[in-house]
Amino acid sequence: MLAAFSISPMSSDPTGSVTEAVAEAVRVVRASGLPHETTSMFTTIEGEWDEVMAVVKQAVDAVAQVSPRVGLVLKADIRPGFTGQLTAKVERIEQALAED
């Protein structure tokens, strides 16, 4: 499965910066050893249901340690029997574009 998620801590920082809290969540994802990609809006992680959801929970818990309230947006592509889709999906799009 692929899961794209975004964790939004509530911040009392007057600058509105949530960088350090989000960095903690990304550290959790990177430490998991699962294939992942972080962009400006989401982190996508690939693995089996239980392992992916455990990482998402750990990431939320890491942010909750510094924020009294946490928002989570999660989108999942659940397709049993398929792996390597984190890059394969993008490669298929790039191939289609190259054919133009």
C-alpha cells in the first residue's frame, strides 16, 4: 500500500513555523526503513498496512509531544500484491509523457 499523509501541528509560535515538529515526523518515517518520499505538502510511504499505519501513528505521536493538537490528512492506495509503486506510478506517467 501507499499512504500519503500530512501532519499539521498547532503552533503557538507567532511566526507560524512548524518546521521542527514536522521534521520530527519525517525523522520517524526515515527511521522506519520503508520506502518513502517527502514533498512540500505530503510524505508518502510504502509497505504493508500494519507497518505503514504504525509509522503514521509514531509520526503523529512525535508531533503530539510538542503540540497540544495535531491534524492528520491521510490518503491511501491499497493494492495487495503490488510493491515498488512509490516510483513505478511516476515512471508510468513519465513514459506516457515521453510518448507525446
